Amino acid sequence: MTIHQKFRMTVAQFLVWAESQPGRYELVDGEPIRMAPERARHNKVKYRVCRAIDDALAQSSLDCEFFTDGMTVEIEGGRSYEPDAAVQCGVKQDLDQTVLAAPLIVVEVASPTTAKLDAGNKLLDYFKVPSIQHYLILVPERQAVIHHQRDGAGIRTTLVTAGNVHLDPPGLVLPIAGLWPIEA
């Protein structure tokens, strides 16, 4: 009998490996996990939240940069994720790097295949990153935003279904109404 031992990658090894792979991957416990293709609803909501964040930043005088998916958030312990959107402030990103230097806000659009991961391990892992102050999970089918915010030594969670999501720091306001595509 042959026993195959799985090779566990470091984040650095994974990033080099992932550059040569078709499709997108995240690293969980040292193992690459292929990301599922997006459904149209997911893609439309992701575009709208990206546009809302970009518009809010354009209207502010904040020293912040906005990033779409494809950028990596490195988590201690052999994990790395690609959020659907991210913001970092006060840090200039090396344009030749794929890892965000100091993300402040990370956003995930939940889908049927990712909802448990987004609300479980990603929630726990994202807040291991000291710079992250806000983690937004958008739930398109319910037209809701679950806003997790660092609050001293804990995390405060707010469910937002109308009005605005207030992201302070850095001082951004995202209107909820424009996040959901109009169904035909």
C-alpha cells in the first residue's frame, strides 16, 4: 500500500504556484483550494460594491486605495484569501505585489458555496490581521450586509438592510440601496 503525504505550502510558496495556475485559488491550512466560478448575481453585486467603495473614496480626501478581487490577504498559519474587494489606507501598495500590505476593509459577497466559509473561518481569520477593522459579508439573496467591525478587544456585528454602512475608520459611508441588481 502506498501512502501519499500531502505537501503543505507556505503562503510564499502558494503565491508562486498560483501565478502559473488557471483559475483562482485560496490557501487554507497550507493547501490550495480552487475557487468556484461566480454566478451572475454574485458578479453583479461584486461590481456594485466595488463601484460604491470607489465612489465613496473619490468623494473623500482619504489617503486610501481600493482593490478588487485578485489581491491576496495573508493570514498567519498557512492561509491566504482573495476578498471580492479591499481597501487599505495610509500605505502605498507595491504595484508588483499580489499581497495587500495592510488591508483595512475586506469584503466578501456570499454565495451558496461560500456562505459558511465567509461567516466562519474567514471571519475568524480576517481579524487575525491587525490592520483589518471591517469585514463586510454581502448576502445578495437577502439584500443584507453583515458588518463585522473591530471594537476594542472584540468584534461588533451589525446587520444592515437599509440606509448606509458606516466604515469608521477611515470615514467612508456606503449606501445599501445601490448594492443590489434590479431583477428582471
